[in-house]
Amino acid sequence: MGQLTTHILDTTKGKPASLVPVVLSQLVGKEWIVIAHGITNSDGRVPNLLANDVLLQYGTYKMRFETKVYFDAEAIKGFYPFVDIVFDITSSDHYHVPLLLNPFGYSTYRGS
């Protein structure tokens, strides 16, 4: 059971991406069940995606970043309307899933 955080950095601007809706889902059987959602703040983070006392069970999860909302607000023509990052929680460690974003590409990694 682990805790989970995220942030988004616009690598073109070198600044956090704010006001991006983020949806966290868990794979249960063959279905994705939404378990949390939030919006990135001015630092590109979702400070309370999960309440402090909520610990994720081991399993497969997906974070959907609604990037079109951000690109539209910034008057940027982007290629990706959303980014899904699918990952496994396999220990009680803290999991940090950042998104490095630009209009025509993105990357992610397991942060700390």
C-alpha cells in the first residue's frame, strides 16, 4: 500500500503547468474505476489527490492528465489532448509520477 503524488512541468516554458485536470483510476478486473481527481495548482501539483490517510492497494493504476485543457488555456496548439500514464503499485513506498510536457511530446519517470 503506497501513497501517490504527481506534478506537471511544461518543458517548453520551464514552468509548472497549472489548472490541468488529473484523474486517478484503478484497474479492477478489466475495468478502470475512478478513485480520485484533482486539478494542478500554480506549482503544477495536485496537493490532495488522495487524503493523507488513504493508502493505495497493490495493483495497476492510471493517471489521466487532461492536457488539452492546459494547451487551450495557454493558446497553444498541442498534439496530445490527454496523457495516460499506467503504472503498478507493488510496495508500500511513496510513488511520485511526474509528467514533463510540451506541445508535441511528453515523458515521465518514477520519482521519489
